[in-house]
Amino acid sequence: MRAEPSRRGLTLMDVDEASGAVAGPVGPPSVAPRGAGSEPELAPREWEINERWELWADNLVTLYEEAVSRQWCATQDIEWSRLEELPPDLERAMCQFNTFLTMGEYLATDVLAPWLPAFNTYFHEIKLFIASQAMDEARHTEVFRKRIYANGGGMGMTIKLGSALSAMGTPTAETKGGAGANPLFSSWDHVSYAIHVVFEGAILSMFRFGEFLGKTDVDKQIFRMVMQDEARHVSYGTMHLKYLLENAPDPDACRRQLEQTATMAEMFFLDLFFMHPATVESCAVLAGEGVDHLADGLEVYKALYRKMREEYLSRTARAGLDRTGSCMFPADLPF
Ligand SMILES: [Fe+2]
Ligand SMILES: [Fe+2]
């Protein structure tokens, strides 16, 4: 077999085409890489997630290829020397917002990465993609941490989102269906919906407001760089949701469970993110260009929220889950 490089170089798609070892519906109970044989005495290996419908997205392999070709370096690719001094209220708000983001990046990895050993090796695409996401999130934590200390500010306040999510995020027997299980984190579908679709979808919408929230060109550059990575994470979550709805063996049960997950995830993030004073106030100070224009900033934050909600509703509807009538995000924020 001879895989030929295509225009972008030798991709996993080229290898699939040459080998014919493409992902079928079910992975075997084995550690064998897809396409490999096994020595006779090789013991079977059970995996927790073995079926394509449970993990697949039609763009999974291309997203991975994009992830590796677009890695960037927080040390060198950000023009740190061009960072301009900000008035103290803006610097402080920026540091608080970046503290929230730093924490959010840890959360994504802490919740997602423990699922890596659950996936059957046969579906290498998901293992590679989630590993690349963990690296993306590490770089995001790094870049926000660097920003916090690069301009005369410092770390802000940790909010409850951190402890609430990390306590529930590790897939122990308990969280995966035991008596004390939190349904939000009991299966890969729920985890992916809560993190990729709701949480990262909202972060992506926020970075689209980078022009309002970023007060220096360097801040805007950071948001732009992070945004391109987040777009991949959200894209996987959305396309996985679509695949799931179209391919789950019991589509009605799958839809009912997803509706429940969506309701819980929406309430969770509404409380600990969109309506949390630390997020609202830091973003409003930034958007209003200072504490003296908090009311103006609040209007921008509310516009950001409405846009976020709109993007969430159209993203989920495109995937086949219409949340218009049941979404827990109110049409506008009550302040
Ligand atoms: Fe991130
Ligand atoms: Fe992300």
C-alpha cells in the first residue's frame, strides 16, 4: 500500500484512501490499530466506547488535520512587545476576564481528557482530535496567564464555575451512572454537548466581540488566535450532535436525553457564567471603556448575550436539535 501526499501533504484522509482501513460502525475488542493484524495469543481489550455513532462527526478527521497544521505558539506568535499600558480600571477588568478564561480552559481539558482511554483505539480520529484539543486548551491557559502578568495587572478572582465543574467532571464510576451521578457528565454525548456546544460555543461568541472586549491590538490578536481553535472544538461538538441524532440506534430516546442535558447545561452556564457578576462586570467595564461608562458597557454585554443565544439556537437547530421553545437562556438578561 502506498499513500500519496495530496495538496496539503500526507493527510490521514490520504492514508484512509490508500489503505481502505476506514472507520466502520463498530470497533473490535482489541488494542490493534485500525488495519493491523494481531498475534494469536493477544488478549481481548474491552473499551467503553466502541461504536461510531457514539463519537463520530463527519468532519472529525479534517478537524484534526486543521488542528495540527494551525498550532501556534503563545511565546512567539503574540507581539507582546506591542502591548500598551491601559488605565487601571480597564487593566483590572481585562485581568479578571482573563482569570475567568484561564479557569475555563483548565475545565475543558479536565472534563474532556479523562475520556481519552474510553474510546476504542480503532477510532483513532477521536483520540487524536481530543488530544489536539487538550493541547489547544493548554496553550489558551498559557496565553491568558501570560497576558494577566504582562501589563501591570495580576490574577483576579476565581469564581464558582471552577469548583462546580471540576468536581463533577472526572468520569469516575460515580459520575458515569452511579448513585451520585451528575447526568451532565454521565456519557460522552452529555459531556460533549455541555462543553463543546454550550460552553465553548458561548466562548466563541464572546471572542467575536473581541473588538469591544480587547482594548489593545495585542488583546485582539490573542482573542483572534484563540477563536480559531475554539471554532474547531465547537465544530466537532455540533457535527457530533448531528451525527448522533441521525445515527443513534434509538433516536427518540437519544433526543429526549439530549433535551434534558441541554436544559441542565443551559441552566448551569447561565448561572455560573453569563449572569455571574465577575463576568458581567468585567466585560461591561471593558465594553464601556471604563467604570464611568458601565451602563453603556452593560448594553454591549447584553447585545453580546443575545448574539450568543441566537448563535447557540441556530447552531443546535442546524444539528437537528431545536431548542427555540425550550431553551433556558432568557431572550434578554434581566438587568
Ligand atoms: Fe480554549
Ligand atoms: Fe476549546
